[in-house]
Amino acid sequence: MTAHRLSRATGGLVAVVTLLGAGCSGDDTPVAETTPTVPGLPELPSGAATPGSEFDQHQGANVVFVPPGQAKRHSTAKTSGYLRIRIDRVRTGSISDLKSFDLNARTRRSTPYYVNVTLTGLDNGRIGGADVPLLGVNAHDFLLQATDVIGTFARCQTEPIPDRFGKGTRFDTCLMFLSPKHGKLTGVEFQYSPRVAPVLWKVKPRPR
């Protein structure tokens, strides 16, 4: 994992960019015939997407999310939450969108993608304050961690899950993924655990 810090000279906007390299219009969610289990996690509800499930953009998937320790920003992010995730829109950006940042050579060879997502609480699990648990996947099979932007970035404003996020709460946000070597974004995934296959949304970015 290689982390790069981008900062702009004015306005106090700071972004932490992490590029991860790895080997590899509805709300239809498949219901498992038997209750699936994931090592190290609570029992999944019968309506949860099973590990390895694939969805098209705009389809919702129900998942159980346990915020990892490093994602906790507030004391409320302690336990698991059952929520629905939907990928609403994916836009292709340009590296010139980041012209106010100090970019290294590797980052300048990247393409930003802006992914609008909706999270809806299905129970009152306490996951407020955690980062949205999604990764990008590009055509080179790289996993991409969302760029953490502190401040205002009009093209794609990212926020953590609200502290008061419970049953029936809807939360809309945008995630920016920087894809190295201009690899096209092909998917967005949720990982129950590194030990099982992810839940994957196949996406079609809008051109610039």
C-alpha cells in the first residue's frame, strides 16, 4: 500500500490518496436459501447479499458492516450495522480536476472516478462515524481505496457515515477513486472479510 498526500496552496484543502494494487435501476437483492455465515462476523440475515454476489449499477444490496478499528472516528462506531448500499452514478474525471493539488508523477498518471452512492439503514446498528466501506476495482485488477478529502471538493464531496445513522436513515455521498495508469473503473465492491469473496457492483462510468 502506498499513500500520497495531496495539498493545495490555498483554501486549506487536503486529500490523502491511497492506491492499492491487488492480483485480482432497482433494489433487487438475492435471498439466500440458507443463512450464510462469514468467518469472524455476526450471522448474516436471510436477505443479505452473499459473499461473491454480483450486481449491476443502480441495484441495491443488503450487507452487514462491521467498522474496522482504523475506520472509527467517533465513539459511536462500535458495532455492526445492517444496511443497503446502492451505486447511483459513476463519472469519469480528469487529472486536471486536481490541478490545485501538488501531485507526484505517479498520481499524474491516474484518472479520477466519482462514484455517487446511497446508504440506507436497515437496523439500528451503531456504525456512525465510519468511512463508507467500498473499494474501487479497475481494469488492471487493482483495488482502489477512496480518496480521503478534508475540506470542500465540489466535484465529489465525501463524508463519513453520519453519527445518527439508524433504521430508515438515508445517506448520500460521493467517493473519489484515483485509478493508476488511467485504468478504467469497472467495479465497486464491499468486503465482508478478506477471507471471503466480495460483493461486487459492475459499473459503467460516464465519459468526461
